[in-house]
Amino acid sequence: MKELRDTDFLYAGYSAAGCVLAPSLRSYEIVDKIDTPYPAQKEVIWEGLGFVDWAFMPHWDSNHPESADIEKEIAYCKENNIACKAIRDGEVIILE
């Protein structure tokens, strides 16, 4: 994945599409209840793609059903020294 970090590319998505870019998915337990999608899978995979070194917090301060829980996730990040960036619905983040 490091090769992608050193190359110009466009990645676009909404909600969870941004969350998976973080190094870890642990900060999303409040909004997304943890479950393993396949019966044979016993462990939850917590590793994200690691394209950014912070947790992406979508739906912050927005008219979205998960907006209140995003506030709780941001508090969790602060309490656990996890860098995060909150974004309202309709906004974008551009990394250069």
C-alpha cells in the first residue's frame, strides 16, 4: 500500500468508504455494531487500509440518523488519543 501513498490517485466514497482508509477500525464500534459477516470467520478484522493516519468521522453535525453516535465516536477518539477528522454530509476532504 505504501506505493499508493507515493502516487497521485483519486479515491471517492461516502460514509464507510472513508472509514476504511484509517489504520484501525476500532473507533467505529459505537455506530457500527461489530459482527463477523461469514459463519466460518471467528475474529473481527480491525485493521484498516492505513492510507491516512487518522480516523474519518462521517455524518458529523449532519441531518443523518448516525450523527449523534458520531459525537460519541469523536469523544472515544479523544479519550483514546486517536487522531480523527470529522466531516459533515456534503463536505469533502482533499489531501495533497
